[in-house]
Amino acid sequence: ANPQSDTSEDDGGSCQPTTSGESEANGSMGIIEMGSRLFTGMYNELDDYHLDKTVWNLFAGQKYPNIFDNLYIAKDGGFSEIKDLWYPMRFFTAGLSLVFICSNVYFILYVDISILSHVPPSGDASDEKTMRTMFLVTAPLSRLVFRDTDSSHGDDLIAYLELLGMTFIFAHALHQLCKMHGASGRSERLKWFACDKFFWQIIPQLSSYSAMRLLHFVSPAVFMSSLSMLRHDVRLTPLSSSIKQCLTFALFHMFCFIVGFDAFLVKIRAAYGSINQEEMRPGDLYGALVFMVQVLGVIRLGTFVQQRLFVFIFAGEDGILQPYEKAKQHVWNALLIQRIWETYSLPKF
């Protein structure tokens, strides 16, 4: 054998030659030792430094390092592990989701109806006058639509748009429920596709829905991802279709930014009466908490991460979901709900 020599520093600073086999064995033992120390509670920053150094020495000298040797994707889509999805805390999380949905819907109705009735949510007439004198980007458009320069200052338009969006979500949910019931005896595909949209798209939206959610589409990460997809689509379509796609993209994101920004201003001014209180009352605490949940729900992190994960699994090497790959994703979601229904009883489902 003609082993390649390597050098490593010991605590005293001296250099000792080691063979590549010994280095790899020592690296493997180092990883095992660091892993055991991690799980026994002895992990600290020094261990982190040494673990990084050990793993670096293990892979840095390889031209094609096999770093992802433990990465596997189940060929059956993970359906064989559905039985392991259930745990008792899911009853609590499901109940908590219902509480969030009910409280959020009530808060939206209360605030928007108060705005349209020209009654401030706090009940103080001075707050209503203050809200009416604050600036909004959509104020000129609101005056043009409602033809009332005295009472309409833009918040009316935001309230109408928010109520319209929530009405659309409830109508969409009702439509999917009808499809689930009506397709039971005709088409299994339509039934489970409707279940997918109802449970994994509509229900999560209602828990933190607000007009501020339009800002999700103009957040840097989401916007750049959408822009990258637009560039890919434009290269594959004729010039006329490309121009139409670009104009639609620009107008949609401009609308999302303007309306989402004004919605944020309206919401924070409406919540001001609950936040700026010397004593903590249940109603004020409720208003502040719901407003906080709505702000946290502006960036739909779970949806964004899920979309990126679907791209990783279904899109292939180019990282772009083609129509056939999107269809596979939709079928996987529908089949997953079907298998969950077949595995668990109704309360657990």
C-alpha cells in the first residue's frame, strides 16, 4: 500500500503524520463521540468548533464528498408511515386552530363594521376623528369610489376589500364542502382534491387572515421567488403573452403593496385603543393579541416553506415545477388525505 500522508496538530502544536485511513477512522470516531456528548448534555461552543473541524477534515479532501449519504426519499411518498402521524396533542392543536379562526373572524367583523359605521372600535369619538385625519395611500381612490370627501378617508375601502376577501374565502370553503359531499358517489378524485383545498389551504388561511396578508406577496423572499418563476415562463412563451404576464405581475404586486400597506395602517390605528391603555382589561388584551396574530400571519412562512419543499421533491434538477410535476404534487396531497381518512377514525381525522 502507498498511503497518502497527512498532518494534524495536537494540543502541543506538533505535527504528526497520519494515513488517510486513520484520518477517516479518527474522523468517524470523532463524530460518534461528539454526537454522544451532544445527547448527554455536555455540548458547548468548544464542542461545536471541534465537531466542525472533524467533519471538515473528513470531507474536505474528497473531490466528490458523499455528504448526503443518509438522504432518502421514500418511493411510496411516505404513505407507509401515515400510522405514525398521530399523537394525543393533535386534539389540542386542532382546538387551538378553531379558537384562532373564531377569534380572528370576530375581530375582523367587529373592526371593519365599526369603520364602515364610522364608530371607532374603542368607542371613543376622538379616536374616530383621529383615524379620519391620518393619511392613507388609497384615500383619493376611496373618495372617488364613495363620492364623499367628508366621511371617506380610505379606511372604508380597506374595510370593504377585507370583508370581500373573507367572504370569498368562506364561499370557496362552502364550494369545496359541496364538492366533497356531491362527488362522494361520482368521482373519488374530485372528492379528495376538494378535501386537500379545504383542510390544507382554506382552514390555515382563516386562522390569521387579514388584508395585511397581501404584503406576503411583496416580501423579499416571496417576491424574488415569483420573479424567478416569471423569468422562466417568459422565456418559454411568445412575445405578446410575455408582455401580458409582465404587466399582470407588476399590477398585481403593486396592488398587494398599496392595499397591504394601507391595511397595516388601518389595523394598527384600530388596535391603538386597545394597546394604549394604563390597565389591562380582557377586551383590550384580546384586541392586542388578535392584532399580533394577524401581524405574525402576514408572512405565510409555513406555506412558503411547503412550496419550497414541493419544488425540491417534485421539480427535478431544474427547480421549476412543470405542469406534469404540479399534477403529481396535487395528486400526492389528495392521496395523502385519502390514506389519513382510511387509517384514522373521524375524531382523529
